[in-house]
Amino acid sequence: VLEGASLAVKELGVEIIAVGDEAAINACVAENDIRMEGITVRHAPDVLTMHDNPTDVLKKKPDSSMAVGLRMLREGEGELIIENSLPGDRMITLSKNLLGR
């Protein structure tokens, strides 16, 4: 995902905010020698699992990458979320709960 984000910055001139565990992101960047120009990191320490109920996530894991990212969208800090690990139905439920749509 970060390699694709780096390529998007280079090819499309977009700015990207990577939301997740900052230490894990930094480790991935170092391990894969990924250029981070145009990419900022927003720390989100809570980790979602396939067993998390999407209706409870906002209360139990308010600092998960999805919750933080959706709040950022709601507050006008972004235009798009790309999620690579959460099933679509769970993401829709979480989005509706936070964004009210």
C-alpha cells in the first residue's frame, strides 16, 4: 500500500495521509526503502480484527485507522479512503455509523 501511495505521489502529484500504527508504518518504509515525500503519517494505534463488530468499533477502538480516517473525512481532512484489510460490508457499516450516511 505504501509503495502504491509513493507511486501515486510521484505519478499523479497527490498528497497522501497514511493512517495506522506509526511504528509499523515506519518499519515498513525502512524495510522496503519507500520514499515518503508527499506522504504524511497520522498515528492510529488501535488495530481492527475480523472479529470486531463494526457497530462497536467507534466506542471500543476509536483510534483505529478506519475510525481516524473516517473522522478525517468527516472533518474535511481528506477526500478518499483506501482500505486493504476490512471487508466491504464492515466498512460500509462503520462509515454509516460515523458519517451518518
